[in-house]
Amino acid sequence: MSARLLDPTVYLVTDTTQCGGPAGVVTTVGAAVGGGVTAVQLRDPGATTRELVDLGRALVALLRPRGVPLVVDDRVDVALAIDADGAHVGQSDLDPVSARRLLGPDRHLGLSVSTPEEAQDAAGLPPGTVDLLGVGPVRPTATKSDARPAIGFARLGDVTAATGLPCVAIGGLRADDVGALHEAGAAGSAVVSAVCGRPDPAAAARELARAWAEARAGR
Ligand code: TZP
């Protein structure tokens, strides 16, 4: 799979506080990739630009040899500066058409949506603008202070049905949720605390990967 069309099955979103600092992010991501994480998003809204660039470079050095794509949340400039595989933007970040213009045709672009209307709007953008929708929060989450209200699994199904774009679910998700996410049409689960907040991130990632394999096999 090309970096642009990344595999969102077990999509780890980093949280520097939950990982115990930038060095903890690198350790956690390294362990979690060993457990089966398929894509990583660097997310640290509290970091300075220099801190983000330094952490991003360390993650590129870790992930590129392992063939796991790295996407930078919100900061398209940082994604380009560190030669990451792409960026992820929210509804109030740089608009997706401008983000695509900066990223060029070969890097991944993800977009956060919470409603079927936002998903339809994304599908109506010029072809090749957005590669993946992040849909949520599905459950309430303490990780993102400004998260929108939880949408639940039924609404997640409405959002995935409203678009032909692949959707990764996010927000308060655990391995136990994977069956319901699969039924609702999600292509993967994006998690922070289900991996970063766990004493054994590799085991946590393995649990998620196994749950997706089982859901897809109909078990
Ligand atoms: N966007 C929507 S919810 C969320 C983000 C970044 C945080 C998800 O964190 P957790 O710990 O998996 O609930």
C-alpha cells in the first residue's frame, strides 16, 4: 500500500503527556509498531514548532525503515519540513484543497468529520483531495479538551454511508469496540489512550490488530 493510501486499521495518534514526554512518545510508538500499528499520527497541540519538528524527525527515523507511515496533525508545514508521509486537518484547520496544494499529489491527507454533511462535503472536493476521513468522537474522550460531543456507533454508520472515502473511527475506542466499528463501515480505529495510556503498548496494539482481523474474518 502506498504511503498516501495508508492502512488505517490500527491508527495510533500520539499524546506527549500520556506517553510521559517526547522520549516516551518515541518509546511508545516503537513498542506499538512492534504490536501491529499500521499508521501513526503525530499530534501535540501544546508543543512549540521546534519541539514538534524534533519529535517528528525522531518518529520519521523510527518509522520509515519499518514501513509505517507518519502523518502530522494540523501542521502541513511541519509535515513537509520533516518529510512525513502526510498530514491530517480538522474542520477549522487549513482547508483540504489548500492542504493538498501544499502536500502535492504523493502525500496522504486526512480530514476530521463528525456529520454526514461534512463527509459528503469531503467527498465532493476535487478528486484526490482527501484520502481518509477521521470520524468522531464516537465515544466521549478525555484526551481532546475541545472534542465535539460523542456521535455514537449509529451516527458513525450514517457518516460512513454518506461517503465513498475510507473512514477511520476515533474517540474513546478500545479493542472491544472493533466489531461494532466494522459493522458501522469503519476501515480502522484511531486511538490515543487505548495504546499511549497502557503499560504495555505493544500488547494493546496487538489486541486491536487481532480484533480487526477477527472482525474482517466474521468471527
Ligand atoms: N479527535 C477526536 S477524539 C480524539 C481526537 C484527537 C482523541 C481520541 O483519544 P482517545 O484517548 O482514543 O479517546
